[in-house]
Amino acid sequence: MARAATTSDVFNAIAEPQRREILMLLRAGERGVTDLSHDLGLPQPGTSKHLKVLREVGLVQDRRQGKRRLYRLDARGLRPVHEWTGGFEQFWNESFDRLDEYVQGLKQEHGRER
């Protein structure tokens, strides 16, 4: 079975830490590749390569402003990730409930010792 391209979907695209960092930077608004490269400490070609991947999976949109290309976050592309992680909500809620019960038990036990 052929392996899927590593950047063919949003999960693979955001698996790369620098792409996640780009998305975090774009949360604040549109940025050019030069600005992003500076903040990431990456050369422009590397930053452009990551932006291309993010654009291909629908997480980033771009537009021309004169000679510059500006990029902005398109959070709608994160919907599959949100829906997938939402499936674990019950697990986390139950885990936090058990942790709360444990902490309350410790507080009651500690209060009796005084």
C-alpha cells in the first residue's frame, strides 16, 4: 500500500512544529513571509515551503499587496482537527471529575488531621 503524502491533509500539515508556530503567528493577523521568517528564525525559502503546505490544506490564504504576498489564517481548515479532538471530550471530563474527587478527598483527610 502506497503511503500518503505527508502534507496531504490538515493532520499531517500541523504535525510539523514550525507550521503550528506559523498558524499561531497568523492568529494575530496578516503577515508577509519576511516577517514570518524573522519571527521563526527560518530562511525565507523554508518559511515559504511551510506556507505552501498550509495553503494547500486550506489553513492559510494569501493575497497580493503590491510586490508582497500576505498570508492569513483560515481557521475553518482546522474543523477536522476540532471534530476529531472533540471525540475525546468525555474522556477528559471524566478524568477531571476523578481528579476533583481525589483532591476533595485529600482536603477532607487533611482537614481531619488538624
